Amino acid sequence: FLLKLMLGNWDVTLSGILGYASAGMVYEWTHYIVHTKVVPCSNFFRRMKNHHRKHHVLNSEYWLGFSLIQMDDLFGTNPTVAEAKKRETRGSRRNVEESMNKG
């Protein structure tokens, strides 16, 4: 009821709720695929899984947009693997391991 008051009518309200719920489901499904041993059937989800795996394996400061890979292009967080290895930022796997071994 509160959303209807804010948005003006039921059509817009229901469209907003369904859009938000659908986006949430896509986000959760892609996150599940990325963090499990599920082998995606479609090329789209295989690309997404590979893209986000680089975020965890190579450098946590890159490849952030796993449900919308294009967002990494927009924000400059989609370098090639070679570029990311050259940059060696504080979020890189090597630097994280080195800092853990110092303490």
C-alpha cells in the first residue's frame, strides 16, 4: 500500500516489485553458480562465472560486476589478466598472502 501511494498506481507498483524481485533472483542465481561447482549450460553464465572467479583468484579489486559484466567496463574494473598482474594492487592475491605471512 505504501508503494502504491509513492508510485501513484498499481501498474507501476507491481512492475517495480516484479522488476526488483527478478533482478534479485538473477543476482542470487549467478552468485550461486559462481561460488559452487555448478557447470553452467549457457555461454552467458559460463562467461559470468569465469569473470567473477578472476575477482576471487587473481585480484579482489577487479571484476566486481559478476551479474552485469558490462559494469566493469563502465567503471574500469575489467582489465586483462596481464594488466591486473602488472598492477599488483593491495587487493591482489600475492599481496594479501605476503601481508598474512608478515604477521
